[in-house]
Amino acid sequence: MRVSASAVLAGLLMSAMAVTANAYELSVTVTLDGSTEPVANAVVSVDSGRQGTPVSAEIYQKDRAFHPHVLVVPVGSSVDFPNRDNTQHHVYSFSPAKTFNIELYADRPAAPIVFDKPGIVELGCNIHDHMQGFVVVTDTAATGQTDASGQVTLSIESQDTEGSPEKVTLEIWHPRLPDNTRPVTREIEAGDKSAIVTLNLEPEPAAEGSLDRLQQRFREL
């Protein structure tokens, strides 16, 4: 059974919370640099020394877009890429964390892709150049994604800060970072119960234009 993106994140957070009595909750708010505008869908993590349990998930294509646009999964997870459009897709990635190529297909590929290394995996479609998606493969259970208000809660343990007892290092990633191939880092005081992080982001990409005449003719057949 495949699970949704929200269920994957819930599982990561639950496994991060149920470990030691020394754990405390850290509330992180991510805002846009120079304003109080919240940043949704930012991926925030702390190295906990524990990995989340691999899952089976999916990113489907519909209306020539990837859904969800960003999927967060633990290392070792398998992701299926079903096609729910009435046109073929050719999904690929050249990212170092996972290089793969699913040539022209409709419906569902023959097998899911296993993401066995941590990192940011950018997705594209060789047929529809505007299509872009991301798989964030995490090797720490203390990982979450900000909601519409820019907030996420992580469970931090004493073992999370063994190498640096006075500081906790947050890793924050968003698809509109100037360099979205890696997260940015921010340090906070160990034991802090809340933190506000600001990000400098690129503008929202322009929406896809209308279908060209040839595509429209095929759509109307």
C-alpha cells in the first residue's frame, strides 16, 4: 500500500517523538527574508542519528504537473510515478542522489524507483519541459515540512546535539532557494523551544501558458 506525502511526514515526526524522555519539541517558523510572509512547504530537519522507516509512496502526473510538487521520504523508500494524464510522460532525474530515466509511458511504470541515498532529487519530464518536481530523501527521522503558516514542529533529543552540546544545526530546504540542490543551515541554541528562520527565495515561477494549437487539436480529438 502506498502512502500519501502527509502520511510520510507524520510517520517521520512520530518516530522522532517516541524515543527518550529527554526529547523536547522545537517549533520552527520559516518566513521570507525581509518580511513576515510565511514560507510553506519548506523542509526542516535536525540530525537525530536515527533514520525514518522506508515507505512506499507516489508522485503522480496530472494536468502536466507533478503531485505533490515536493515529496519527503526516508532513505530506502520506493516511489511510484503513475501517469493520470491523457498524454505520455518521460520522467527523469540527473541529480547525484538519484539518477534515473522512465521513458515514454502511460498509466503506471513497470516498477517504482528506490531512493537509496540522502539528498535533493529534481524531477523533470523530457516531453513537457515546464514540469518540475522534487524528492527530498532524508536520513534523519527529525524531519518535517512547514504548513501554510510557515510552521513545523520537530522533536529534538539530547543525542541530537552530542557533537555540539551548545548548538543545534537546522537544515532548511525549499524549491525556490537560489541553489536548490542543497539545504541551507542555521544554528540555534540547544534547548530552544522555538526558532524563526528567514529564507531568501527566488520569485514564484510563471504559470504554464495555454496549450499551443497542435496540442489543443490533439486534446480535442
